[in-house]
Amino acid sequence: MSSVQVADQTFVAAPGEVVAQVLGERRRWRRWFPGLDVQVKEDRGGKGVRWVVGGELVGTMEVWLEPSLDGVIVHYFLHAEPAGCGDPAAITRTRRIAGKTMSFDLKAETERGRAPGEPPLYAGP
């Protein structure tokens, strides 16, 4: 079992293909995953992405996009070991916050212009 484990989920009112489009923009990864070198292991399109992680942590990371209602549930998983010394509990907290930042960015970008309670716009990013 990895000493750093993060699992989180957030509902996004947009189709998986639209969320995947934003998720696939590599320029965002440095901000979402600071200190990590991520290599795509499997691009699953509208179902998400799996990465191999290096840098400050060594392990795997995944975003799975599960269709739900009029959007998707963004499931975020990180399983890794610190590459150097560091408190796994503190690292886990930091990475949990980073994962939630990513999810909220995906939500804000793909739901832009949508009033609460209204159907998704599906306009794309």
C-alpha cells in the first residue's frame, strides 16, 4: 500500500468529452500537480486519464469521468510514495487540496455561463 493515497470526487454538469478536453490541456498540469512530473499512461478520452507520476512523488494518478445525471462525476485518485523525506500525512493533505483545486477548475471552466439548476450548456471550453 502506498503511503500517500488520495481519493476524491466532484460532480460536474458537463459531458465527459467536454471535461476531458479541459483535463487534457497539458499547460494546466503544472499548476494542478506542482512538483510532479506526469506522463500519460492511458488517455481514455471522455472516460478520463491515467498517469505515471515522478518528481516529488513516485506512483500513479488517475482521473476517471463517470457519467451521472446530466454530467460526470470526476473521480481523482493518487497512489504514491514520497521521492525524498517528508511527512506522508502532510503530503497527502497538500495533494488532496491540489486535487480539489483541479476538480473545481474543471467545474468552473466547463460550467461557465450555466445558472444553478439549469441544464448544461455543452458549449465546451
